[in-house]
Amino acid sequence: MKQNKNPTFRHVALSGGVGGAKLVVGLNEVVAPEQLCIIANTGDDFEHLGVHVSPDLDTLMYSLAGLADPETGWGVTNETWDFMAALEELGADTWFRLGDRDLATNVERTRLLDSGMSLSQVTEKLCEQLAIATHIVPMTDGRLRTMLQTEDGLLEFQDYFVRRAAQPRVSGVVYDGAGSAEGSPAALEALACPDLEAVLLTPSNPYLSIDPILAISDIRSAIKALDAPVIAVSPIVGGRAIKGPTAKIMNELGVDVSPVEVARHYRDIVDGIIIDQADTDCMEQIAAMDVAVISAQTVMKSMTDKIELAGIAIEFASTIRSRTEGDGNVGSVAG
Amino acid sequence: MKQNKNPTFRHVALSGGVGGAKLVVGLNEVVAPEQLCIIANTGDDFEHLGVHVSPDLDTLMYSLAGLADPETGWGVTNETWDFMAALEELGADTWFRLGDRDLATNVERTRLLDSGMSLSQVTEKLCEQLAIATHIVPMTDGRLRTMLQTEDGLLEFQDYFVRRAAQPRVSGVVYDGAGSAEGSPAALEALACPDLEAVLLTPSNPYLSIDPILAISDIRSAIKALDAPVIAVSPIVGGRAIKGPTAKIMNELGVDVSPVEVARHYRDIVDGIIIDQADTDCMEQIAAMDVAVISAQTVMKSMTDKIELAGIAIEFASTIRSRTEGDGNVGSVAG
């Protein structure tokens, strides 16, 4: 598929949905889109109303196509809900809401999957149709489903996240299928590119969005074996998550809600981390873990914020790269 | 299912979509809805965009629920098309158009079928949800698909009817699966009701909408064995079909486009036929076939038209019933 058309990726980002997509949109502006590969979490995927829903793939696609709803970050702008309204009148399940336009994406994805195409191939086709130059690829073409061990029992991701609004107390996260899942060919190929300059872990939820990707052993080993620096952006700012249940889950799992814990969580994988300017008091602790660290404005509200943070991440990677090439000292406080 | 709840049907109608649904709407007003059973053609059913589409069941449901689009006769009123518009942007198949609200019916039907329910059970559930008192039942819970032998080859029904707009010349109609299809339990049960007063063949297309039902051998035998009179309403008026390709198909099959041919087509099954007031010159010819015949205003434009024709059909059946009970003379020109 991509092999011949795009022999060279220079930047790879691992991303979940809304939070990660913001940085991805910025990256899309500061690096060459055709040399940027986004490896998307598909641990949230599920079958619902007869269709294969890939929430993170869609959020990334809609964000890069300029279609994303600016209010929610997910779904498409100017969405309509007549399908859901009619479904409700029929007494059907409506806890997971698919807008009329979003449904079309899911129906077409399902049709293509049923025709025998892999999720990678389907995603490539949808991206082409939406004129997205950046390569969005699923982490795997196989089945890996994130599940939550909670006080209400073991829950499927969307059951926990949407139906129960992330309310049940979490005691563990399970990546069902991780033992046998293989990275998608496009993801592995991107990570094998000799010209790779940086791999970014976007500020998506580490447990629910990035870890499922890292739970795939060949992706994890490929990332660990990289020469290119791996940079994370902390989703924790001032002791809180910018969005979603990250902080709540960290609390429930008994870890401090702090960028220090994010760095600790990622330390086997990353060379550097970008923390928020509100958390500069954490820098020494992180540096002591042999993780390079800089602070920046990480809360992305405007397009300018996204572009600036993406630029800082690329620059940080470049600094680490040159330093590693120089004297191998990657564990200091940078910037 | 129905057995205990509804031991007694007094009227049964066989129907396809738009044309038949008009008479069904009238019947629903002139007889007790809970004693009226509509056996719907499902030969047009097909799988499309991952859902099980049952066009005639839906047209009947929407018509009786007062939801049908008054312009087209099919689909729902105030329908929106955002799903199709988005699908088109994705470059997907859009030749068969499912509105946002109509899609909900099809998605819910498919979900219920996938959960193991029969089409009869699913239809009953949908009708309950739409508060329809009349019993709409599929002709079969099995698979019988109408196909057209045409100059373009053997075509699936919707391919012929919608995608090709009924343009290819037809040389034959095939009811694929008819050999093994069984009537749905609810349909057979309705036809076995001892208090049955009339069975009506609505003015749907005889070849494409009524014949698929009659191609199911246990339904056909049950109808032939009935004491209750079987009455057809001719869909041909003044040498033309009121709607759809009936006249075109009759021409292509080499038969006269005339109520006489409709009567000849149904003569094994029916005791009487209602032809249009424009076709009174055909009455003697039809009576000579031992088929009772009356003329009426059969073009149903208003609700009043539908109610009047339904009343005439019920009255005609009553006349034939009393005459049969009297002297067995059913072959004369009545009314």
C-alpha cells in the first residue's frame, strides 16, 4: 500500500482522540503532511448498531479534514441527529450517539471491512476521500480492545466511557488481545523509516489511548529500538487533566496526578517530555529519571496554540537528536 | 406470538408497497384493525449498506403509522438526507437512497434480526413501537427474492427496480427461494382463522408484489382452500398502470395491459375482482372466466378514495360470501 507511494516518513505521532488530535493538527501545519504518520489507538473500537466504530481514527480524520466539531472535538461540525431521533422513537439503544454524517463514515468503513479490506486499507481509502495528506493508520489491523476493571466489573471501553460516563472506579486496565495483536503494516513501516526524526506521544490519556498502542509488542519494540527521539507531551497540567478522566483514573490507580507520574509511566519509552509551564516545579524530579524535560504552554485552545506546541515538540526532538549524536547526554533538563 | 393475543382475524390483505398500502390504509379505517392482517411481500428485501432493507414492510408500517411521505408514498414524511450526503462525499454507493429516519428502522431491524429474532418477530416489535394496531406480517421468515430475467441478464429486484429504474426489458420473473420458502407462522395462522370474511389482493404489481407471496406454496394452498372469498383489485386502469412498471412489464411479457389479463392471471386464486369504472367494457369477458366482477373508482388519491374502495371491497366479499352460501353461483357479474 503506502510502501511505494511514501517511502519516507520523518515524523510519527501516537494518538488517541480529542486531546491527541489537537497536537496532530498542529503537527500537520509544521511538518510535511506526507512525511507525517499518525498511529491511532483502536482499543476504543467497537461494534455498535451493526457498524464498526473507530472513534479515534474518526476524530483524527475529521480533525485533519477540518470537519471536526469545534465544540466537542469529536464528530463532525454541523452534524444532524435525525437518525438517532428516529432510533429513539423505535425504542432502540441510543446511549452511543452517532450523528447522521458520522454514521455514513461508519457504514462505509463497515462495508469496506466486510468486503475484505483491512482496517488500514479502509482508513487509507477514507483519508483519500477526505483529501487528508497526513497518513493516519490504525495501530493494528487485528483486534485489541481496551477494557476496564471497575467496581462494576470488567467493562468494555465504550460501556465504561460513554454509557457510564467514566463514573465507575477503575482498578485496572486490560488490553484484551494485546498478546496476539500485531502492529499494522503501515505503522511498523513508518517506525522503520531510516529518516525518522521524532516520535511523539500526544497528550491523549496514557492509560486509555497511548498504552493500548504500546501494548502491541512489535510496535513497542520498534519504538524502543529507535534512534530517533521519542517525546511525550504531558496531558496533566497543574494536577488536573485538561480533558477526560485521566486524572480520575490516575487517582483511582493510586498514582499522583502529576507530570512526574506521566514521565515515570513513559520512562522506558521516551527520551523527553514536554510539561506545562504551570508545572516547572516538576522538572528536576523528571530529569532525575533520565528523561529530558522542557516546559511549554501545553493547553491548546487555538490553532496558534496547536502550531506552537507542535513546533516546540519538533524542535525539542531536534535538540535531543543533536545532543545524542553529540555526547549521548539525554537525561538533563533542556531548554 | 400472535396466537394467544389475537385468536381471530376477519380480514387478510396481500400487499406490496405503495399501491397496496393505499388500500390497506382504507381497510384500516373500515374494519377492526386488530382483526386485520396484512401479509407483506418481502421479495424486494435486500441487504444494502450492511442493513436488511424491507421496502414493502416499511411502506406498510409508515403508511399505517401515518408517517409515510405523502408525495412519494414510501419513506417517511419530513425525511432528512444528511447520511446519504455524507456517504456521497465518501464516494460510497448512493443509488439506493435511505433517509436518516428510514435508516433507523433498517438499522434496528438488522440489529434485532442479528440478535436471533425472526423477521415476523422484528416486524411485530417495530409495529408495536409505532403503535400500529393492524397486524403487518412478512410473507415468510425465510429468504425469497424476486429476480428479473431481462435483456441485461438476471437482475436482483432493487438492481432492476431502483438502480436501473425498471428500464431493462423483462422476459421473466423468478422467485428465487420459493421452492423451499415457508409462509411465516403469522401469515399461515391468519389464513387459517375460521372467522375469516375476506382475503384481498391489493392493487400492487401482480408480478412483482403479489406473485412472490403466492409463490410460497403453503400460502397459496391455504388461500386456495379458503371458504372466505378472495377479492383482487385491478392495478390496471384504462390500459395503464396507476403507478410503477406493471403495464410496461405486462407489455414485455406479451399480455394485454387490461383488467381482463389481471383477472386471468389471478383466476385460480380469486373469487372476484374489482376493476375500475373506466373499464366496464371488460366485465363480460371477466365474468365469462367464472370470476365475479364489479367496477368502482379504484384510483385512490384521497383518504376518502381509500376508505370508499376498501368499503366496496369488503361489501363485495360479503355479497360473494352470502351468494356462495346461498346457491354457489360466484361466476356472475355482480353489483
